[in-house]
Amino acid sequence: MISVGSNAFVLTPSGPVHLDEAAEGMEVLALQGGKQALVRIKECRAVKADQAGVRLCTSIGDLALAPTTSVVTSSGTIQAGALLEQRDQSALGRMEGSWSPVEALSQAGRRPPSWLSIAQAWPNLRTQVLAAGAVNWGPKQGTRVGAQPNDGLRDFATWVIGRPSAELVDGRAGWAWFMGAATPSKVRQEAPSVDLAVSCLLRLWQWVEDRRYVLPIECEAVRALTIAWLQWLSIPYSIDFKPHYLPADAFIEMNVSARTHLPIQAVLSSTPRIAVRLVMQARSCYPVVNGILCAE
């Protein structure tokens, strides 16, 4: 049985699915027999976390796991609790441990043939982006985006908000807000290109420099959503959690070289309020959760 934090995604042919919406019989991406495969879920249910968990941070993303849930590394599977025990507790102000690299599926553009096209998946991506950025001030509604060059924000207003001239209000600490509710009926009928869709997704992050963005560590929902769609679209990226010993920010860089062996950046004690127990129908398979290969 795999037990992970509820704020995570699995990958299906129609797009990333939040674990809260995953259901029995759903086919999700996994590693089986050394190859990518779609494996059906046998059981997926939310439970109250009854013990402290472990948060694993790598360059492909982060995931909260129960101590008895394993991940796949270059040295085989290992329980999250064992990874926490391997952390060097004497390395004050640093994050060190005798960890083997985590294994991940290749990001090098090898999308399974059963995957939907971006045109088919765009309505779902747009809905999830709007939900992740939604803010409310009493009766007023808006969408939070990161402060960044205007060209990208104009595309966001056109393709996501549905109002190219939507009012944009600059805020503090690197954020801005599109005021008013989105207008689905005015969204362009054709789907954007993959590059434009990814650009809209990254508007939820704060721009740092060309191809590099940042999010405060507490913005877990946006981070998980971004990771899920980049994984689903097979677009290489790299995430750096800083500082490693107690991450405050997550930096993402695009167009990096794809890697399948990922060094562990941090292993932290974590206490998710809600955990999700995931059981697969097939044995000896490793489902992809937040980009990380998990095992019972």
C-alpha cells in the first residue's frame, strides 16, 4: 500500500488527475517490467494521517510520504522513513545524507501514444490553472499571477481569463491579480500550442529571469499542478529547493537536459493532515506520483 500526501497528482491519458479525484479502475502511468505502462488503480481513498510523514525533495519535484512507503532509487526501493534516518543530523545548516539518486521516468518527449493532444487536454488544463490561481475578496473574484513581463500576462488574459483587456492590479511581494471572474464563453475556441499552454501555466509562478521562475514553498498546490502538467507533456525542467536544509522557495528552470537519475536535495519531517492510500491492481509496478516512482 502506498500512502502519500493528498496534494499530489497521478498521470492519466486525459491529463494529470489530483489524487482527491482518482478512482478505482482509473488507469495511471507507472513503471512496470522496466517500461512505461498504464496500470489500473485498485483502491484510492483519503485517510487521516496517523503519524509523522516524510517530505522528499528532488529536482523533479517533492512529495510527502508515509514512512513505510518506498520510492525507487538507483540502489533499489527504499522506505521514506529510512531516507530520513540516513540524513546527517550533525550537518547543521546543511542537508546531507548517504542517499542514492531517485529514479524517474524520462522527460525527453516520449509521450505514450494513448495521451490526448494538447487541443483535447487544454480545457482541463485551463480549468485547473484557474482553480490554482483563484482568490476571493468577499464578493470580488480574481486570479493571482506572478509579476513578470507583460507579453506572457497578455497571453494569460487571452487564453485563460478570456478577457484580453482584463484589469491587472500590481501587488506586493512579486504578485499581481487579474480582477473579475474568468469568462469561459470568450476564451478562444482553438487550443494554444504546447509552448503557449506551458507559458500560461508558468504565469502562476514569479518570473526571475529567462526560463527561470520561483514560488514560495507554501504554494504547494501550484507547484504540484505545474509538475504534473510538465510531466504529462514530457517537457524537461529542473526544480531547486532553497535552502536545502529548510526550503523557503522552489525555483524552476525550463529547457534543461532530461535526467532519469535525480539527486535528493532534502529529506524533511512532514505531517500532512490528510493522506491518500493508493493500491494498484498489478503487482511489481511503480506508479508516478508528483513525478516520483513510488512503491509499496
